[in-house]
Amino acid sequence: MLRNICSKMIKINGHDVHYYTAGQGEPLVVIHGGLGDARTWLNNVNRLADNYTVYVPDLPGFGESQSLDSDHNIPAFTEFMYDFTGNLGLDRFNLMGHSIGGGVALNYALKFPGKVKKLVLISSLCLGREIAFWIRLMSVPAEALGSAVLALFKATKWLIDTLMIPVKFVMPLSRASVNLGGNITTLKEQTLVLTNRLSELAMPTLLVWGARDEIVPVKQAYAAALVIPDCQLRVFENQGHNVHRDEINKFSRLLMGFLG
């Protein structure tokens, strides 16, 4: 059963932004990945609300949030998160992100280190060049794929059955997901890699990964953990890209132990 999780709308720079919030205690801001929206975190919010005041926005173009006027990419979403947390009056908080949301959280922590108390990255982008081929395929212009192929490509069932993607989709790919995929990769690799700046992270950092993650390989987490000054790494041996959902009890205990 879900607790009293509030669904709210605010205006940020003239755009409608939706977010969920619940709980009490220190603020914890969560950034969802690119294959869903804030709803994918509701069960986690339910577990964490006893210990933290949790805020989970729909990124622009996802869920109920209005799209940006500019492209959907990690730098733009970083600025969005700065405006979002400022609008809520959050001066310093714990920050957690999954997948693309992890890349946003990492970029935010590097750009605004004084605002982040502790950082949690789950199967995060921006820690290496390698990423799953089907994500890289999103960088190919629609006209190059052809209308028939593009129609199939956008169908979640086709993606799962034909490409054998090791991801449990919560909802179909959105237009923003496809647009974002094209902005974070080329056909060869991720376009924004922050490995040369990991030593600048000034806050305690927790990396959480699945050993069987076939979207962002776990070797990127092991390499990052050697560079980040104050870092813990937890790898779930039998899990993939969505550890926080697939191991919700173990993940919640791990998170609460780290955040305190």
C-alpha cells in the first residue's frame, strides 16, 4: 500500500512541472531514468518516506511535465534540476539518480557541489563511453531509419521481443525518451563522459549497479569507484539495470545505511 504520496504541479520558467513528494526528515531528491517517469519510483518513495522528505519530479517531456523549449539533454536537465530545487527552497539535500537521471545527478553535483550532501548513482550514464546498442540506435535520424522501421523501433513490445532488451519496461517509450536518446549518444558511444572530473566530487558518493546490467556495463562503476574520493560501491550480482526496483528491500536498507 502506498503512503500519502502527494502529486503536485508547479511552474518553472513558465513551464508546468509535475512531481511527487512524501515523508519527513532530510530532503532526498530523486531523478528518474529515461525509460519511464517519476511513477517508476513510487514504491521506493513508499519505503523511504519514514526517514526522508522525498521529491521526485517528472523531467521535462516525461510524465506530466511540459517539454523544454530547447533540446532534451543532460546539461539542460541539470539546469532544470537547479531551478526545481530552488523553487522548492531546498538549499542542501541528498541527491539520487538512475541511468540518465544518474548522469544528471552527477553533472549537478559537479556544477553545484555545495548543494549536495550525499550523492547516489544507480547504473548511471556519464561514467564511460560504452552503452547498449539499442540506445545508440536512437541517435540515428528518423529519416535514415525509414518510417516503417521507426514505427517498429518505437513499439515497446518490438524492442523487447526482437532486440531482447534486458529491461522491464514500466511504460512505452515517450517522444522525450527517443529525443533524449539521440542527444546523449552517437551511433558509437555516449557523448557526455565525466570520468576526468570524478576526482572533483566533494561529497560522499554511493554507486549501485547490477552485475548483469547490459545497458551501462558494471566495469564503469568499478573504474569510477577507484577515482571518486569518498566512494562506496555495491554491486548486485544477479540483477540488471533496475536494481532499485528489482531489489527494493535490499536497496532501501543500503540507501538508508548510506544516507543515515
